[in-house]
Amino acid sequence: MVEELAPQCSAKGCRAAAEWELRWNNPRLHTPDYRKTWLACARHRETLGDFLGVRGFLREVTEFRTTA
Ligand SMILES: [Zn+2]
């Protein structure tokens, strides 16, 4: 299968290309080693990160690369 659209930012209404991967875990819903991943553009890396950070869910932020 060919993926035609570049992976996009997970922020609501944002269609910018993803540049960052935010990995998070909600201890009330997930087992400790589970990671949920949100993609973020440069602009939303901080807002999405803050959202997860204040809740204590954020685990890692890594650069998102599309390997062709
Ligand atoms: Zn965005």
C-alpha cells in the first residue's frame, strides 16, 4: 500500500506535517510499558507536550522521521 499523505500533526484541526513524536502513558488506562503516540508539528510540540505534561502523562519526545 502506498501512503500518499505525509503523517500529520495530532492537534485538532492542524494539518501540518509531523516533526515530533510525543510518547505518553496514562497510568489509569495503560500498563506502565505501554506508549501512546501523538505526532506534532513544530508549533504544537509545546502545546501538546504541555497538555500531557501537566497531567503527568508525557514520557518521551523524539524527532519524527519519515523514512522513505
Ligand atoms: Zn500542529
